Amino acid sequence: MTHTVDREYPWQLAGSPGLQLHRARSRPTEWATTFLRLVTVTDIVVIIVATASTHLLWFGFQHVLVAAPVELGIDYLFFSGGLVIVWMIALSASGSRDTRILGTDSTEYRRVINSTALLFGAIGVFAAMTQTDLARGYLVTAFPLGLLLLLGSRWSWRRWLHVRRRRGEFSFRVVIIGNIERVRELAASLAIRPDAGYRVVGALLTDGGSGSIEGVPATHVTRESLFARLAESSQDTVIVVGSDELDADAINELSWRLDAGQQLVVAPQLVGVAGSRIHTRPVAGLPLIHVETPSYDGPKRFAKRAFDIVGSALLLLALAPLFLVTALLIKATAPGPVFYRQERIGLSGEPFHILKFRSMVINADAHLAALLQAQGNGGTPLFKVKEDPRITRVGRVIRRYSIDELPQLFNVLLGDMSLVGPRPQVDGEVRLYDSKASRRLAVKPGMSGLWQVSGRSNLSWEDSIRLDLYYVENWSVTSDLIILMRTAKAVFAHDGAY
């Protein structure tokens, strides 16, 4: 029997075993397999601890039967064992251990929460439909305990993974293919986020040029020499960015030519769009990318407002002693009022008065313009003064740990602000906005936000607006929780606070 060779794609040998190899399902790299096993073992241990603790709390070492219309002969000991197995299956089926999301964004946490909630919801529905008398206290205890332990273990492994990735370990080895400008942009973006797990080891430029980009070797390739160059590299991930020389046929050919275990990633020209807003739908053989438009109304807005009310009320109660001590120190060390009120611009450009502990001398605003001019910061919409002489002794301490911001919890409770959102700015700053920056006003300003957990005042205006716009277009209650947790870390590190 003779095999035919396609002239356009000479590597495609009809019926050859090599073709089947290239079609094999991609396998995780060695480090990813190791990390996956560690996470899986931890999940098992955590779920066993949660179910065993719940069983001992409610029933001790007694064998208690599950009451049902038909005698099933199953007690809670066997039920707990079955719950461990089904829980592990639910976590796996939801993709919460997908190596592409482990240690990256909120998708991992969201899948853990969703799969656990669906499992216990299904158990509750099944018990109601079959009239099985499951102890409600058992489910009410096992669900939050198990979920808390799972999220805690995943968070701990993520911190461990990020440390290894900053050392250059436990990362995908990436070769970027495309034109020099797009390759340079992507390489620079990946370099500042080593925790994402993409370590660039080489670049193949399709529009000429060679040398080094972001410290990695860059080589010019043609379509004919592309695969020979890839064979010489040690990558396990290939990322294709914008290039006129690489059309759809070339990318399809690339997907077939990669070995099993290697990943092909195509970077679309979408900036500032979270993965949760992107959906792929194949139509007539074409992968159409659907991008959801940002939503600021409906159930999500109601959930955010409810979260703000409950969160701000609880924090005000918990921080009442700190409020009292701070107020007494301000009053005792500097003349003037305890609180400082200033007009800021909020949702849809509406002004409101922000409330803060006073950390500066009286009439500090009158000296702002001169200080900004002296430091050369008056031309951008980010009025921040370094080594500000207007700050009092107590003010330096409370600003260092962001205690001066805490009275804004009253603004949150009243509805002028949110716990998380873009930084509220004064009218003079807002007047310098362009059409792009004006989108910050589509949501309520926040006490904390991406700008605060990513460098705070050390950020340039361009970086601040990029982070704020990303939040505005992709916000969710889950992302708010993550930002608040990162806020606590940023506050105690007091990085960029002045």
C-alpha cells in the first residue's frame, strides 16, 4: 500500500502513525503533574478532615442511621465516606484542578465554590424529593467547614507556587511567535507577572530582525523554517501573537505539528477583558470569540450593594475601639477637627463628600497647587505629593497603615462609595480625564481597588487607569473578595502609602 503526500502540507502523511501521535491529547508537563498531585492529595485530606470532624461533632463514635421512607441500612459513617468520594468527583468534574488555572486567577476559587455549593444543593434536593431525613446540622456544618478548608489549602498552595515561579521554577516554557512589536509587548507583560507561570525562553519573529527581547534570544523565521526552529527549542508552550505572515492555515498547521504535551496559545487583540467575559463558539468551523459587554445593573449590582452594606456595618462594629483611640490621638496632638471632609466625584460624575480622619494641618488644601507644581505632578489626574510637609505626626502613622481611610466605611454604608472600586478623585483631577478615563465613573468609587493592591501611590497615572478600567469592565463579587484580602496584605506592607 502506498501513502499519498499532500503537496501543501508535506508533513501530513495519510494513515501514518506519526499523525496519530500529533493528534494525541496534550499532557501536562512534569512540574504541572507534580503540582496537580499535591493539590489532589491536599483536597482529599481536607475533605476527610471536614466530614470526619462534622460526624464526630454531631454523632461522636455512634452509628446513627439515615432516616428514610425505605430502610436503606446506611448510617452516617457510610454517608460521610460517600460524601468524600462524591465531593472529590465534583471538584474534578468542575475543572478546579485544571493545570491551566491552578495558581492564576479567581477561576480556581470560583470553581471550588460552585462545585461545592452545587453538590450540597443537590444533596438537599435529593433528600427533600425522597423524604430522607438527613440531619440539617450535619450539612450546615460540613458545607462551610469543608469549603473554608478547601479555599485555605488552595490559597496556601498558590502562595507556594508563586514563590517557586518567581525563582523561575514550576512555569511553562514559552516561545512567542509573531511580529516584533507584539512579541515585545507580550514578553514585557509576562515578565512583570512571573506568578502567571509563563517563562519566555525564546522568540521567533516573522517580520525580520533578531537579537534579544526582554533578555531572551529572538530569531527571524519564515513559514518554511518555523518548525525547524521550534524543534530546536525547549518550549512546552507556543504563543502566537499578531502577524501578517501567519494566517489561519499556518496556525492550523502549527497546531498539528506540535508534539503531544505541548500547548498552543493564540493571543487575541483584546486588552483588559477578564476570562469570565470571553466565550468561544464554533460556527461553520470558525472559532468565534464572544465578549460579554460590561454589566452594571441587575442581580450583580444588588449583590454588590448588599455585600457593601453587610461588610461596612460589620467592620464599623469591629473597628469601633480603633476609631475611638485614633480620634483621641488626633484631638490631643493637633488643633482642629478629628474628621476631614472633602468633595470627591462619584458614580456618574455626581459629587459627594468623602470622610477621613484628619492627617494634615488645617487648610492643607490651600497649599496643594504649589506643592504639585514644585514636584512636577500637576499635569496628570493623580494629585499625590511625596514627603508631604502638611502631614502631622499622628497623620504619618495613620496614613502609613491607611487608618485615615477607615471613616469611609460610613460613605459605603450610606451608598456613596463601595468597599471595592476605582479611587475617588477630586473635581480637578476628573477635569483632566479623557474619554477612556471617564469610564471609571461607571461604578461607585471604592475604599480599595486594584490600584491599591498593585502599588498604590507608586503607580503611574497610566498604570492606575489601566487597573481601574480593568476592574470597571470585569468586576464581580468574587473579585471584590479577593481584592479585599489582598488589601489587608498591602496595608500591613504599607507599600506606596504616603
